[in-house]
Amino acid sequence: MPGGFVGRAAELAALERHYRAASSGLIPVYGRRRVGKTELILRFCAKKPTVCFTASDKLRTPQIADFMAVAAEWLAQPHLAAAAPQTWEAALRLVLGAAPAGRKLVLVLDEFQWLCASSPELPSVLQRLWDHEWQRGKRLLLILCGSFIGFMEREVLGARSPLHGRRTAALRLEPFGFREAARFHPRWSREEQARACFICGGIPAYLRRFDPHRSVAQNIATEFFAVDAFFQREPDFLLREKLAEVKQAASVLEATARGRHSQGEIARSIGLSTAALAPHLKSLVAPGYLERVFPLMPGRPPRTSVLYRVADPLLRFWFRFIEPHWSTLRRFGPERAFEQLVAPQWDAYCGDSFERLCREALPLLYAAEGVAGKFAVGEYWDRAAQIDVVGLRADGWIDLGECKWHGRSAPATVARELAARVAHYPGKGRTVRPVAFLRSQPRMAPPDLAIYALPQLYGDDANG
């Protein structure tokens, strides 16, 4: 599996800056499951006095006992493990009292939501210690880490939280972009790197599961269809961790992954009214599992044009290829499962994912080309046309793009198809630039068609 630490230079620099500050610091670090929070913190804490405690779903007394045992190990102070404080305030005082003198301690409370579940008073305890003792000193960098984004934003950062206004910074870790994701498999071709991203997205733990010595297809067979496959139950864990009504959420995701995108289509396919469906859509949009999409156009789009799509790449792949065939998977070996269940639709799946990658790449292309001013990136559809990529720019230009992953359509053919679709776009008075996004660089192209091949999306030299 790929090893080594990848990316997060800006986040590491921010943590280092706050550690070197003259005063104490309180920093919430949060983001979705497996996005690399703990790995980032451990990387930052190397060679610093540290207590890093990862909570679990336990009652308060055993949780405090675990904290003291961990602190004893990190600080090489065995007497801490023998202590039996009855409150979090007493435990925290003991640990800070045992920290090395003259150096700032990094105290990490990881999976903070579990600590608060067993000890609802803990945020108030931290607030009191921070207000009356810690913030006046120079000895502590307190990091509160959590994977429940809603909880962290509500109970740590929110206006009603006892800790509101105390943070000196906050870091929300997002999945890597497709260019950073490629760094996990530097020896693969751009096509293979893109295919891996179409499944793993920018989640470090997922990207590391893909063996660089195998093809993406071979990795899919092993990591999704083998009897001990890592990804076979991962979506179930994701949903159960974040959502109360898992069956309904799974039904919505499956319907959307299989092509039902309007609220009415989704509701009919799972047997709910649109009113009953609405809270499930909201609960899936909030953590980024589902996205709510409007056609991008000058002015306000019609309210009836909203669509829903599975935003998370792993969930999109799993609910399209794994969940519908769950009862038959055991009859296939890994290779046969890939050939029968995935291969027939693999190019179509990659084509849809390539459109998303192109939309993600357009701001990077603008930056490289020196495009100044504000812009918005999206897509457009109506009853007559579908345009894969729209770049709506403040300078009066509109970039309208067609994406071609599979097949080898001649650029002239792509230009004709795009011209027919551009005619339906409501961009009157704007200058339209037709753009083709292709998997490979063509030998020749019409002079009035801008072309970006996959390597260029990754920032490679067009002539390299």
C-alpha cells in the first residue's frame, strides 16, 4: 500500500504557527471520517511534548481512567496511571501538572464527540479552565478533534456552546482535490489516477487502500469483492455513524446513484411522498453525501429545476455497483464480480465522474491562464440540452464545455455537438467560448474550439 505523509502543508504550517505563538491556543480540528485528521495531528506533534487521547464510546469513569493511562505513557509519568481522579477537571489538572516545564504541551482530545456524550459537562469544564487559567499562560495548545462535523460546528464552534469565542483558530479538513489525490500513486498514468479518484475521491485512507502495483480494476476486485474487502461495509459504517434513519438514507442514495435525480423521481422510486422525503434529503446533503444542484446561468434558475446527485465518490460507486447485487456477491469470485457487475458500465461511470473532475479543474485552469475577477463553475440543463461544464465569468465570457471520456470522438464532431447545445444556453449578450475536455490530446482541432486533455487538467505541460 502507498506510504508516507501526503499534502496538508498549509494545515501543518498553521498548527506550527499557533504552537510557536507566545500564548496558549485552542484549536478545533474537524472533518469527515477518514479524511486524515489524526494523521495530521500526529505528524504535527512529532518531537513535541504531547498527550494525544482518542476517546471511545464509554461511560465517564472508564473514559477518565483511559485518559490517565494514555497521559502516563505519552509523558513517561507512570504515577498518572495510578491516579484515580473522579472528575475531568481533576484529571486535566493532574496531567498539565505533570507536563515538562518550560515547553508548551500539545493536548489532543480526539473523537471529542464521544467524550461529550459520556461527559456533557466537559465543554463547560474546558471553558472554565481556559478562562481562568490556561489562556493566561503560555504552556498549552489544546486541540479538540472530531469527525462529526455537525456536532463540532454546533457544540464547539456554535453560539450556544460554552466554548464559543474561545478558539484561537479552527481547521476543517476537506478531502484532497484530484491533483493532490494523484500524489498517492505517482507512478500510475493520469488515466489510472483519475479512475482511482472516481472511486476514492480525496479521502487519504481510501486512496492508500489501492495498491500501486495493481491496476485500478484489480484493486476494485480485491477491495470491494473479496471476502475480506475493506470497502464492502464502509458505506454502511459511514451512514450508521452519521444518520438516525439508515434504511431510508440508503434507499435515497441507491435511487439517486441509479439515475433518479429529481425529488419526485426519488420519492416515487422508494415509496415516499415528497414531503416525507424532504428531511432525508436534508440529512444527506448536510454531511456532503448528497448534493443539491441547479443549472448555472445568468440570473436565477427556475426553482423546479433542482436535482440531487450522490456527491461522495465512494457512495456513488458502492450504491451503483455493490448494494444492488449484495445477495449475489458471494456466488462470484472477485475477478468475476468485477467483469460481470462493473466492467459493462465502467466507461459510463467514469464518463460521469470525468465531468465532475473537469468542473473541479476549471478554476485551476483559470488560475494558470491568469483569468481575473469572479467566476462560478457548474453545469446547465434544460429540456433541449445538457452542457457538462459552465464557467460563468464576471468579465463577460462564458465557457461552455463538453466532456468526452470514452470513445475517440473527433474534435470537429465534438465542436458540432457543442455548437448545437450552446444554442440553447441563455447567455444572450455574453461572449461564449466552446471548450472540449478530452481524455487524450487530439492531433488536430478546430481553431475556434479550446481543448483541455486529461494531462493538462492535472497541470502537465500540454507539449510534454
